[in-house]
Amino acid sequence: SDVDALWLQDPFPWFSFNASIVGSRGTFPVSLSSTWGATFCMGFMYFKATDATKSMVAGLVAALHGSASDDQLAFNNILASKLSS
């Protein structure tokens, strides 16, 4: 979670651990939010250590070491490309 978040109780009981990725809802990037109804906000993210999520995180790290400057934009674009393939 973001460094400016303060957890007052354990958040894990709220999650469905059948999901590989859990995140807070966002509206950026707007183009994907308009299509999907929401995007992943990087303010809070949980990744289950699966091969698919490891691949996505590796892609995110590579994008951020490259030309991408925004983690939320990069992650949602990676997710969009995975969903369209």
C-alpha cells in the first residue's frame, strides 16, 4: 500500500483469496476506466505469487525501468494487453 496509508486493522479478511490480484479501484487511465468501469489503483495492490502475476510484475518493473513514468498507467496498460491477447 502507499506509504501514506495507515492500516487500523488487518485488511486480509476482506479479500477473496481465489483472486490472483486484488487492488483498490481507480479511474486512471481514463480510456481504460471508460471501457472497464474502473481501473486498478496502485495505492493498494495484492499479488498472489502465481506464474501469471509474476510475469505481469516483471513486465511492470521492466516498463518502469524503461520509458514508463507512472506505475498505475503502466500496470493497467499491461493488463489491457494481456486481456486482449
